[in-house]
Amino acid sequence: LKVSPVCFGTWKIVARTARPPAVKAIEKAYRLGLNFFDTSDNSGESEEWLGGAIREGYLPRDKVIVATKTGLPTTVSEKFGVDISRKRILKQVEKSRKVLGLDTIPLYQIHAHDPKTPVSELVSTMNQLIDQKKIMHYGLSNYGPGELEYLIEYCNDSGLRKPVSLQNAYNMAYFGSDSAEAMKLAKEEGLHFLAHSPL
């Protein structure tokens, strides 16, 4: 995937504006040279608004790279912390494909580490989705160095595809040794780094 250095993140867009100006901002970002848009299934209506911008022609479907995530609760009634079980992922990827209007999601990310889900289950599920062409690549978000190292070792040992990216917080106010180690490991293993909350 060839992406613009700056990605348009939609995490807070629902809380800060309404749909029409949000779509206008998304369209302007593309006209200014951004082709990379990041969202999540738990960011309110942001995933839906981004999908609407694609379906309505504000973004050219074949020229933009969309990244979305799963794993966190999407409604107030869901009382879990993180759920990246196979069952949950398979359910949510179908919802995201429908909402975004994409047959294949370019980058599908796991929103956070879930100690309840075995790494083997997670990795095999993501590889299956790639084989089925429901996603093109997968990435990780909010993973510490130990969690990341274990997952990469499993991929290398099992011969399954590794994640292509790591999306962690990166800004002047919050950047501890765990973040630095995770970034270093990601670089060593060829994973691209996506900074969330950079401001």
C-alpha cells in the first residue's frame, strides 16, 4: 500500500462536528493530497461517515486507502474491555465492509491486545480474512513490546503472515519506554508505524 505521509484520523470527528462538514473535510483532505483515512468500528458514526463519503463519490473508491479497527465495544450495552476473538472479528469485519462499502478493506487493525484470545486464534483469523480477500493487510494498535514480540515470533514460527503495521500513541505528552521499544521492534521487523493522537 502506498499511502500519504499524513493520515486523516476520524476518531474525534463525530464528537466535534456534524456529518456534512465532516464529509467536506474528508473531501478537502483528499484534494490536498491525502489518500489515507483511518477509522474504527467503535468511533461512533465516523466509520459510517467515511463510508458515505466513498459511496457518494466524495472519495474515489479505487484511489484511497482505508484503515479501520475492531476489538473495542461499539455500543454502551457491550460490557467487555477488549474482544478480539475469532467470532467477534468475523462478525465485525462484515459490518465494516458493509458500512464502508468496500469488498476488501485495505488495512484491518486489531484495536488492542486481548489476553483472553490466543495469538494462534488471532493470527489464523486474520490470515483467513486475507485469503478470502475480505482484507488486504492487517495491523495492530496499542500493543506493547512484549505482546508484539510474541505475536511476531508466532507468525515467523508458523509461517503465517505478519501484521504490516503498528498504530500506537506518539506525541510529546505521552511517550514512555514501552512505546519506544515497541516502535524499535516494529521497525526491526519491517512493520510500518502509524502514530495516533500525535497532537
